Amino acid sequence: MKKNIVGEKISTLCADKNISREELASRSNLTVEQIDLIENSDTIPSLSPLIKIARALGVRLGTFLDDSEELGPVVHKHSDTQKPATFSSQLSSANSHLDFFSLAARKTGRHMEPFLIDIKPSSTNEPILSSHEGEEFIFVLQGSIKINYGKEVHVLHKGDSIYYDSIVDHLVSALNGEKAQIVAVVYTPM
């Protein structure tokens, strides 16, 4: 299977830092099989393991999605075409699929990761929650979403927003089998 751009960047960073898959798995508290899946799959499992890998490699989450870097402001026009990074909501394809469009991929030294995310309906009703360090802000542009957050469930509709600590197990999914679109800003401390 052809490697995705994220998988290629992880492989390159590991080679540059002389880190084996086993060492990366140990540093990120993932299994070697999970690292293999992330490096070699067309679909990138959730942000949670990717954030753990970024921390283990000492890089920003955005490093995996950047094309080029600019020091000044980065303007993203609606007409700019961009291929999404497609994530599953966890280390399986059981949850909703999320197409992430980075809104600041070229901005160097950023501390936040803003994304436009298309959320496709899930093929199963069994939520698999995940967690990672940091915070997230979500604003619903279209449709409705369900956010499992710890033991709570929040339903948000167009125009609604939520801000939460990502360390609590969470899952964002489409509601009632309908597509949704959100703007999400993810902050992860280095």
C-alpha cells in the first residue's frame, strides 16, 4: 500500500533522528503495529496517536501536514484547493471518517492547529473515544454533531461551539447519519 504524506514524514523524521519503530512505539505509548498502520495506511488514525508521535519526535502536530513555511501571516482563500488528510476517529475505521483541511499549514512556529473538517457518518454506533494533551475549540458550520466527552454527550447544531480539555476521552461524530462540517482549533503543548 502506498504511504500517505503523514506516514512519509514520520518515517523521514525517524530516520533523521535515528529512531527505530520500536523506540518510537515505546516513546509514544503505541504499539509497533499501530505505528505501522499510521505509516502505511491511506487513512490516518485519529489525532490522539498522531499527537503522541509528534511529542515523541519533538515536533508540532502541524509538522505532519505542512507543505512549506512562512514567517508572516498565512492567508487561506476559500478558492484554494487542498487535498484533505483523512483521519478515522481512532485506530480503526469503526468511527466517523474525518477529512481535515489545514487552514495554516504554511505558518511556521504556530502553536495552534486550525482545521476545516468534513465529518462523514459512522458505519457503527460503537464510539471509540480517545484523549491527548491540549485543548480543542469546535464551531459547527453545517449539519449537527455529537461530542462524547467523558461520560457526557453534547449535541451541537450549526452555529454552536464547544471548548474542551482534550485530556478527557472524547469523540466527535456526525449526528443522525448526516454529513457535518466544523472548524476546529487544536492546541497541544510541546
